[in-house]
Amino acid sequence: MILKDLLIDLKVTLHGDESIDIQSVTDDSREVKPGALFVAVKGVHVDGHKYIDKAIENGAVAIIAEEGNEYEVVGAYDDSIVLAYVQSSHEALGVLASAWYGHPSTRLKLVGITGTNGKTTTATLLYKLMMSMGYPSGLLSTVRNYINNTPVEATHTTPDPLSLNRLIAEMVTSGCEYAFMEVSSHAAEQKRIAGLKFAGGVFTNLTRDHLDYHLTVQNYLNAKKSFFDNLPLGAFALTNQDDKNGLVMLQNTKATKYSYALKSMSDFKATIIERHLDSTELEIDGEDVTVRMVGDFNAYNILAVYGTARLLGRPKNETLTHLSKLTSVDGRFQTMISEKKGYMAIVDYAHTPDALVNVLETIRPLIKGDGIIFTVVGCGGDRDRGKRPIMAHEACRLSDRLIITSDNPRTEEPQAIIEEMKSGLNDDEVARTLCIENRREAIRTACMMAKQNDIILIAGKGHETYQDIQGVKHHFDDREVVAEVFAIE
């Protein structure tokens, strides 16, 4: 591909021949092959500008760098090396990736979902809904990506720009008419979605999360908001009007604004009629529908899915019919019942204080007779330390018994994380709490203590099938541990 064609949507200061032929595009100097365009990106831990020499040695014929990082070629390399300077190499990589793969996001309807909680569920349900209605679709999510019915392993909530555009291009080739993707705050902040054309955006909610990266809640909010700020004319922006930040998200968007809510007036309105152990009866836009999901938070997710489908042109009754057939997402309020002892275990990804509160407030009304709630939860290492005591306090406040355990400690000592969580408990809460570092033993202990009608919430990891300890991912699945316990009861 000719360099000039790749740069057409970028404002650059160019030194060299723009008609040079480019064989590949990468931001990793180790992947550079002869004829490559190397994009020097300043990452969180690594500055790609330090690897320009290596990229040229490996055969790069063109370099994209940020202004202020002017690279002296004279005397080191001949004039065949083309240099282009941009304001943001992060943004440039996204625009280049889109151009390299033929602007795939313009050839289907791409919808982004952002927020603290509910991104995975909303995106996945939208994908399932459209597929069930006969529309070929793609999914980009934390749990797994899909191209029609073909699964593609997911490594990040939002992939890097080159991987992202490659996946969307494969969706187009496979005939997908729609694609639904989670848009993380990191991805928005790091411009990983630059160059994509979105048909619409959805906001779920915003609570404390990722402050290890964003430092303040305002920075976190601004990162989410930037997604809506950059939606184009002709797109739609659908927000949760019951969330205090819902309307803030859409303040500066050029997209057409819509809202959904359970508590306030909105474009798409729902009311919870009755809550059951395995389902929820809703009234959506005046029609009764029973969905096979539990919890008020899932009612919001369902309503966001309904509103999005309607904005994409799907008929009301058909949408509601197919919504009633959908099932929950792996690791999101996933229930398992002990047939021998008669208690229930719920595995959920809740890893923020707000998400934990939502799940526990959903569980409490489901308790029958003399049943009690056990919560097994930990906090991830190398992440926001400030939420650790809050997580423990909220878990104990809304549970009868709490077991604090290890999550993904990463490079931290598990016991140190547990102590920081425990610091949020008062004397009464400490008396109702056990600290068991080994997560497998923590889950087994809860199951051994549980009796008929009790409910055990195992929170924090959900769909994950590993435990990250000192940089090594060891196989670990909360659901497998529960199943093992059930088998020997």
C-alpha cells in the first residue's frame, strides 16, 4: 500500500518520499520486517521512540513519530527512510490501522458500550440478540470475541488498534452486518478506538474503578466521556438516565441523544414487576416480558440492549420476543445449586464496590427461610488500593458471613492485600469475617459451612480461568472449584 494513501486522514509533517510502498504496519520493533511502517508509540511502560533504530535495522522504510521527538537521520541512514511527525502517535496508529485494513468499521454498524459495570453483559446480549434474530454479527468483549459463531480468544477488553481493525475486517469478510464492542476507559484514553466509525454508543453507569491508572474519578469520567465526544453526526448516543453521570456523558456529543431508565422519564422505560430466583418480570415500553436474568442491574442491561436494538431499526415486538429467550453471560450472576445440601453458589465478576453492592442487594430478597449469605471476595494486586477496605466493608455489611481471600495478587503479596481489605472492617464486621489466603480453600470453606437455603456469592473473577501470581497465570476457575465440592458432598 502506498504511504500517501495511508496518511490521507492524518495531519503530518513529512520528510521523504510519500509514494513509497508499505508492506506492513506495526508499533512493535520486534515485528518489523523489510518494507514496514513503524509507529513509535509512547506506552505506559515503554516508549517506542527508543526503538526507532532497531526498527530501521529490521527493515522499516518509514517511521511515524510524535512531534517533539525529531529523529536525526542525516549521517546515520540514507534518505530512503521516510519520517512523518504527528501530534499523537497513539491516535495516528488507530487511523493508520483503519486505513491499512480498508476502513472496516464503515462497512458494518459498529456499536460501542462503555461504563464501569455491565459492558460485557450488554455487548454480549446485543450480539446474542442480533444473531438470534438472523443478523450476522461480531462481538469484541472481555470474555471472548466472536465472528458470527466462531469464537476468537480475547486478551484485552479493547484490543490494540491493529488487532481491533483486523478483527473487524474479518467480521466484514464473514458477512457481519453488526459488531458490538466494549470500550474501556484505557482504550478511550490511549486512542485505541481512533479511526473507527461508530454507528452508536451506549453508557451503562460510572462508579469508582481503575484509579491506579486514571488517578482520579474525574479523569476516569473524562476518558469515558471522550468516547461520546468523538461520536460522529448520524450516530446515536444512548445513556442511562438514572445514573448521575448519564447526561454528563452526552454533554458534548454530536450524536443524536437518547436515554433509558427504570426510575425516571426516558426514551426507553422499564418497570420491574416481579423478581424471581431465576428470572425477572419487566414491563418495557408498555409490554410485559419475562427475561431469564436476575437483578435490577440486569434490568438496566436488558433495557440498554432493547433501546440499542430499537435504534438499530429492529421492531419492538420482535425484539422483546427474542430478549425473553436470552440467557446470562458466563461469570455474570452464574448460579450453581447443590442438590445434596440445598444451597446456591453464585459466581460473579463483581470487582468494584458498586458492583458488589448491586449483586448482594439482588441476592438478599432471594433468601428463603433461615438462609444466610456468605460472600467470598478478594481484590486484585497492582490495582487501585483505595477500594480494598471499601470492598470488604460493603461485602460484610450486606452479607451474614464474609471470607476475604486472594484474587489475582499479581506482583503483590496476597496477605498484604487481605490486610488492607480487613482495615475497612469494624469490630462487629471482623467477628463475622474469616481470612483465608488460598482461594480454593476459601470457596471450599464457604461450601462446607453452607446449609439449605443459604447463598454463597463468589465475587471478583467471574469468567476468568486463571489466577495471576507473580507474573504467572495458573489455571483457576471458581466454577470448577464449586463443582468439585458439589461432587464430594
